[in-house]
Amino acid sequence: MLATPALIDRHGRTISYLRISVTDRCDLRCRYCMAEQMTFLPKSAVLSLEEIAVIAERFIARGISKIRLTGGEPLVRREVTELVNRLGRHVGAGLDELTMTTNGNALAQHASALVAAGMRRINVSLDSRDPETFRYITRHGDVARVIGGVLAARDAGLAIKINMVALKGLNEHEIAPMLDWCVAEQLDLTLIETMPLGQIDEDRADRFVPLTAVFDDLATRFALVRDVHRSGGPARYWRVDGTGTKLGLISPLTANFCDTCNRVRLTTEGILYTCLGHDDQVDLKAILRSEGVGGLDAALDAAMRTKPARHEFNIDATAPAVTRHMSVTGG
Ligand code: SAM
Ligand code: SF4
């Protein structure tokens, strides 16, 4: 029995998963995610690591059992491992899982510290294993460094899921080889449809690949067995039969998932968004700074009353569904 009531939204969904964007900054500029010239938040607008920890701990007290640290690139935030250590102390004592999504650039250097803090699984973004294509998509990334980080993290004991955004004309032909590589390296793979979040320098519709077609192709090449595991998120999963590898599909544009949504997102600025695709929000930073931690519970309850039933993404719309980028909300 929880000492304080669980977080249940107005549609009866229990909220058990918090994603935290620990920084909006990043050392890459993936074309589908950011514009080349981005304006980042001033330091004064950003939650301190202590404030993030206090808010996260209030969520844990209200029944949040899984926290993902993301961004932006979480590993570019100075001292982020202090936050990982502090939240890691709740794993097995309120929190079932503490995890991270990273671009892998600084992973080799941080992997052991993440394991020591209690992390068991992470997601690493890798849209291409071809050096030129990777450099083009990320605008200046070095794929060898990311792959080195992935393998170092795996060898340090982290289970790894590769995130790959399917991009027309860029990496479609690499999807099947990427799954082969994941099988060989004992990694999972999640394919993602590009989502209309924030203005970028190109039209996302030009790069959009519906994952339904991708899946049909993969099913002719791999023995895929449906896995009933649901994460309360957009992903549906398959197992590559006879291997330890799982294939996930995140297809918010072609398969809506919102009826089982269990998550909310805290931005770098301390804004709590109850849906990736809507602007409903509660300013937890303002409440924490004016009322202290005692003001947070009422704010979380208020947020539960505003969570929308579903996103309204439309890749062909002339403007993105929301103006903020994935890196701000926390992907
Ligand atoms: N920097 C880290 C990384 O790249 O893994 C964490 C943040 S990033 C915003 C989290 C995930 O969101 C990445 O897998 C990235 O590919 C994905 N992403 C970013 N913008 C997206 C968009 N507009 N549509 C779909 N996925 C997106
Ligand atoms: Fe940075 Fe991740 Fe966005 Fe790429 S997807 S620009 S690595 S935040």
C-alpha cells in the first residue's frame, strides 16, 4: 500500500513512468531532431540537479516505478552521474528501473559508473553504421566512437537497445543489416517513425517511412515471433526466434498506442508535460521554488486532471504538432 495515492489520470490510466530531460543541449545535431542553429536554454532557466532529484523523489513517492534520463544528450550535462547515483539508490526501494537514452558519444567513459549506480539497461541511438551516412544524419557524428561506446557499455554489463529512426532515402536499406548486427552483438533494436516535433531545417514528410512496410519486409527475412510484452508506450515487440534479440516498432503515426499510456515528461526547465504531442503542462519548477517540495503533490494531482486522451500527430500537417523539439520534452 502506498503511503500517498498513486497518480491516476482522468482517463483511469495509472502513471508509473517518468522521463526526465536533464539538458536540452547536445553534442550532435540529428537532422530530424534539431535545426543546425539551435538556441538552448540559459542556465538560470534550467532545473539544478538537486531540484531534478527532489522532484523525481516526489514522483517515486507517488508510485512512479520507472525513470528514464534523457535530453538532449544526458551525458553532456556536467555531474549527471551524481544524479544517476542519487536516483540509483531508489532502485529496488520504490523504483523498479532507472535507465537512460543516450547518443553514445560519451558512453565508453561513463558506462561503468552507470552500472555502479544501479542502471541495468540503456537505449543508444544509432541511425546508421555507415560513417558517411551517420555523419550526414547527425551533422558531424563519428560512428566508430558511438559503436565503441555501445560495445563498451555492453561489456560493462548494460543491456542495450539500439534506437534507429527510419529515414527515407538515408537508412532504409540499412534496417535489415542493423537487425543482423544486433543479433550478432546481442543487442535489441527499436525502429522509430519520425515524429512532427519542433521546426527543423527540412520537411519531415520527405523522410517519413511507415514502419508497416518495413516490418513486412523484415518478416520475410527474419523469423519474428510476436512478444506480448507492453511497456505502456508506443512500442510493439517481436523476438528474433532462436536469438536473444528483440525487435521493437515505435509507430505513433501508423498505430496509435495512447489507450495504455503510463508516462509523463519533465523538461529541463521543470515543466511537466502529460503528453508528448500536446501542450498541457504544469510548471513544477515555479511551484518548487515558490512553495517548496510541499507544493508538488497538489501540482501532480492537477496534472493528472489534464492528461489528454491521445496525441494528434499528422506528418503531412504544415506545422509540427507541437513547437517544442523532442530534445526539450525528453525523447
Ligand atoms: N540524445 C539522446 C539520443 O539521441 O539518444 C537522447 C535524446 S533523443 C531526443 C531520444 C530519441 O528520440 C532518440 O532515439 C532520437 O532518435 C529520437 N528522436 C528525436 N527526435 C525525433 C523525432 N522528431 N521523431 C522521432 N524520434 C526522434
Ligand atoms: Fe542530440 Fe539525440 Fe537529438 Fe540527435 S536525437 S540531436 S543525439 S538529442
